[in-house]
Amino acid sequence: MRYTRLGHSGLQVSALALGCMSFGEPDQGGHRWSLPEDESRLLIRQALDHGINFFDTANVYSNGSSEEIVGRALADFAPRDEVVIATKVHGRMRPGPNGGGLSRKAIFAQLDASLRRLGTDFIDLYQIHRWDPEVPVEETMEALHDVVKAGKVRYIGASSMFTWQFAKAQHLAEGNGWTRFVSMQSHYNLLYREEEREMLAFCADQGIGILPWSPLARGRLTRPWGDTTRRSENDAFGSALYDTDSGDRAIVERVAEIAESRAVPPAQVALAWVTQKSPVTAPLIGVTKASHLDDAIAALGLDLTQKEMDALEEPYLPHPVAGHTIIR
Ligand SMILES: NC(=O)c1ccc[n+]([C@@H]2O[C@H](COP(=O)([O-])OP(=O)(O)OC[C@H]3O[C@@H](n4cnc5c(N)ncnc54)[C@H](OP(=O)(O)O)[C@@H]3O)[C@@H](O)[C@H]2O)c1
């Protein structure tokens, strides 16, 4: 496993982060395709055996069940100090006022709930899952600074939003001497490259780590166009993101051609493309089978040529912004 620093921070993370949205009791929350605890534990163990030290979950994943499963597995399998636990806040965890969002009250309550579910007294990377237009960003940034100073959080990060929003938050933190974000989780893969317009360049310039989410377009880059799986048939958010063919089919076919010429599965090619894109730090990989993890590890060693990178990118057409406003 390769390790790298998360942006300009001192935090060392593996070049792959295990996305833990796949783990959660299927009858809790909106992910009917997620894996129950016994199956999840096998994959978490396998990831640790491969040297992955970076685990990404969220309070909303399977309504907290992902955090519970990940917390118990990591406590059983690894010393706390050796793993980097990332989770997120913003999504609604209960109906009614203050049940979600990024107010001071919600952040303090949701952080304590995540700590309880994860069975730990600190989060390594606490991320805002989206922008909250209803809360002054000053309130959010000061609250995040306070939870760092209270020792409950080591670093803070953000996820999908417009670059101007992210820049505004960073500027505000800097001006007030508050903790700055060290990472951005962006929707980024061969089927969705709109982040190349502004966000990736901003992060490279500012030394902010980039963590692409859904690097395989929730599986669509791994199989022939139109093929389905249990997950894809039960993944409403994925259908909303990808299931209109705006030139995507040609990209999926290009991935398959290069995979065939290299005699490797398409997943390896699509993931190798993400890991080779500067300034990506570590994609958040989604796995529901042991072989998915093996492919992800192999992708780190698959060195695509510039010609192959260009061929993969060539069919892309601009897409409408997707993934900024809905939380899953
Ligand atoms: N910040 C955010 O808003 C946000 C949003 C989404 C996700 N995330 C993070 O990103 C992580 C990854 O998201 P994702 O699961 O959508 O990632 P993904 O890597 O795009 O998709 C994972 C899916 O691809 C398929 N797959 C993976 N490897 C494969 C292989 N070798 N061969 C064939 N199929 C393969 C599997 O589909 P099947 O299960 O259908 O076989 C798997 O469930 C999440 O766990 C979460 O941590 C964050």
C-alpha cells in the first residue's frame, strides 16, 4: 500500500480509502443494497490486511448503522491510533427542528452521536456532507473549530458544493484564526468530470486533499452498459446521477476496450484513471465483494499511458451539476 499526506496536512492516509456506505443493516435507512454486519466485517478486515488505514462513513449511512458496524469492526481489528476514521455531518437524522444541517446545535449533537456509534472519543476527519444555505457559514466554521479545540476532532473536511462556497468558508476560517478544511470529497469519475472546471484546480492551488466519491460511478464503469446488479436496482441516488446516456455509454465502452487490451477487469482501468489524475489524494472505493477490493489494490499498480488516459477522456461531454444538493 502507498501512503500519502492528505493535502498539506500532516495526516498520512492510504492511497485508497474504504468507502463504508456499503456497510449498514439493509433495513435501516435508504440503502436496501448495503451489507449486514457479518459480511461487512470480512471486507473491513480484508481492507486492513491490504494496508488500507483510511475509512470513510457518515452519520446518515443506513441511519447510523454504518458507523456502528465500522466502529465495532475497527475496535476489534486495529489499534485506534493506526486507523484514520472519517465521518460526516449535515444529513437529517431525525424529523423536526435541528434534526440535520450545520448549525452549532446540530453539529455538537451529531458529533456526539457519531462518537457514540463509532465507539471512539475522537474523529480523525470530520466532514460537512454538503453546504447548508440556511445557516450562516460563520456559525458552522466556528462550531467546527470548537470541536477541534475540544479534542473531539483532529481535522476537518468538506464534501460536494460549489467552489465559491468552499473558498468562502476557507477564507472565513483563515481570517478568524479558525481551523481550515484539509480535504474536499468530490463527485469525480470518468462519467462525471465537472469538478475539473474549478474545484480540483482550487484544491491543488490551496494544498487541499481530494477524495473522489463514487469513483466507479456506482458500478457503471465496471460492466457493460445497461447491465444491472442488486445494488443498481435499489440505488435511487445512483439512478438519478447517471441513468440518462449523455455520452456515457461511449466512455463505458472505451473502458472495456482498454481493459480487454490490458487483460484486466474494467474496474481496474476506471479506478487507475482516477488515482492517476492529479491532484487526487485517495478515491473512496465502494466494495460489496472481496474481489472488488482485490481489483482496487491491483488498480494502484496499473500504470495507464498518457495515450490510454486521453482515450478514456476523449468521449466525455459536459454534464449538468449532479450530486450537490441531495444527501445519500
Ligand atoms: N460525500 C458524498 O456525498 C458521497 C456520496 C457517495 C459516496 N460517498 C463515499 O464514496 C464511497 C464509494 O461510493 P460508491 O460505493 O458509490 O463507489 P463506486 O466505487 O463508484 O461504486 C462501488 C460499486 O461498484 C461496483 N464495483 C466496485 N468494484 C468492482 C469490481 N472490481 N468489479 C465489478 N464491480 C465493482 C460495485 O457495484 P455492485 O455492488 O452493484 O456490484 C460497488 O458497489 C462510499 O462508500 C462513501 O464513503 C460519498
